[in-house]
Amino acid sequence: MSPRKSRSTLHSNAELPNPVTEEEIIAQLRLDFAEEIAECTARNDGECILDDHYIGRFVKARKCVYQNAKEMFGNHLEWRKEFQVDELRLHG
């Protein structure tokens, strides 16, 4: 009999010990990248383009494996910043 994974809830330390559902992973990614998401929102005149649906695409692409989704989303945010995607969107 295999051990069952328990569903995690947000703790006061703002870290999920074992995010297992898509919603939990999205919530944890929002916490992990809060500063970067805020910067992106500011660069887009307050428009939050990084909503749950947007972040969920990275989670689904990595089959809800948290570490893989975190790496992919982090790389994406770095790419957006390096190539000034948000500036191109506004001034393009």
C-alpha cells in the first residue's frame, strides 16, 4: 500500500511544504515570485498580466511537478525582463 499525499494548506510562514494540486502550486509560485510579479505589473501600468490562468499554463506544462514549474516560470520571468517584453508591449 503506497503512502497517500495529504493536501497542504497555506501556513503562516507563507510556504507550502508539499504543494500537490494545481491551485496550491499556483499559490506557491505567486509567493515565490511575488516581487517579480509586482515588477511586471508595475511595468504594465498596473495591469496584472500574470493571472492564475497564465501561471497555470506553466504548471500544466510541467504536469503539476512543483520544482519543474518553478524553474520554467522563473526562466520565463527572467526572459521577459532580459528582452524587455513589457516595455515593448507598452511602447511597441
